[in-house]
Amino acid sequence: MTTLNTLYQDLRKTFRDSGIETADLDARVLISFALGCATQDILLKPDTSVDENHPVLKDAIARRLKGEPVSKITGHREFYELDFIVSQDVLDPRADSETLIDAARKNLFDIPEPKILDICTGSGCLLLTLLTLFPGGEGVGTDISEAALKIAQKNARRLNVDDRARFIPTSFVDNVKGAFDCIVCNPPYIRSGDIEGLDVAVRVYDPLLALDGGADGLDAYRAIFPQIRNLLSRDGEAFFEIGFDQEDDVRKLAESCGLHVRDVLSDLSGHGRVVALS
């Protein structure tokens, strides 16, 4: 047995020595997850006696040291201040994708009952976040991975929007019908040749299907863009996440399909991250 503070100090040192940049945060979260205490207990109750050999804790530490993200260990990830279930069947929701939510949210501000389509929905984080923001809205999420759709359905139930969300197992927008006020999509856009160079947290623990965008990273856009106009309502807009260096190529593809690039929004690092299309 040891104290909560000693366990925390030892674990964050272990993580730091292993080169984990978020060592302090990871230590707090994994201790809380494994031992069932609140993260603030480390500060407020430092002398609490705990078992440093707890099997759940030992397993979590071993997995983190191998490069597995904390979210995949705990099974949860925060996105837009909401808690989402995640697994190795879905991409981790990331802060960059909140740029897409911000853009779509502004576009839907004056629409009381928006119809939303989320292509490549994964965990459902984009669609379900928008449905929580717009209680009158309804939406459809598509994904070729049925395992991913099971996660999305769980998240819909947890967020109490399952009566307004429908999920379709399909490739991109095949078999999707309707006129949507807002289309959102975070497609696979990593170049095939770049996959091996990704951080282990992404390369090993995120699904390849949701990462690999083909030789130039643009395969998904080529497949989806020609069908967008038929799925948008008269004043509808579509918002696509893009790679940090893909703005020019995606713009040309969109315009070749008769789409108007209304705006390109930057992420927190200043890179073009979301294209707004109409």
C-alpha cells in the first residue's frame, strides 16, 4: 500500500521518463479511472491509502507505456464539453474537429429544426454534438464500419438524442436520401504513404479505415463531392474537415464538382482545417 500522492508522484515520473508529454494529466486520469477516485482527490486527499498494485491500474499503466492513448484505455473522450464512448473501432474525437462544430453551429443558428447529415460518423461526435446544441434537430450518420455505428448508437443513447439520430451502414452517402440543412464530414484524408509515420497513438490505436485517404489523401472527397448538391437543402451548407496541407487540392476538387467554397476555417494552429461548401 502507498498514499495517493506518492502513487501520483511516482507514476508521473515514470511517464515523464518514458517521454510522455502529458505525463501529469495522464497519471491523474489513470489513477482516477483505475481506483475509482476523483482526480481532485490527489490534491485534496493526498494521504489516502491506496493499492499501487491494483490490477486495473497496473494494466492501464502498461498499456499507456506502450503508446495507447488514455482515452482508449478509459473508453471515454471529451469533445465539445461532452463525454463520448470511444474504442479502437473509432477515431478519437480531437480538438481540431471542434472547428467544424463551430462553423456548422453558426450556419444553423436561425434554423429551429435542422436536418443534419454526418458522413463517416465514427463515434458520432459531430452529429450528436450538433443535436445536443439544436434540440429541434434530427440527423443521420453514415459509416461503412458497423462496429463504429454501434459506438455511435451507444453515444446517442447516453446523450439522450437517440430518438433524433439514425445511423446507416454504408459507404459515404450511398443509399442516403433527403435534403439536409447541414452536412458534416471528417473523412479519411491521410496519404497512404504517410500512415507509417504517424504517432503510435494514431497509427496503432485508431482504425486504418478512418485514416487512409488513398495515395494523395483525397479519395473520400472525390467519392463524396459529386453527390453533395443532391443532398443539400436550398440554403444548406456542407462542412468538411481537411488535412493541414490540403486546402488548395480540396478547393479545386470541390469547384470541379460545381460546389462553391464559401470559406476555409483555421484550426487552433492556424492551419486551414474546415472547408465550407454550398
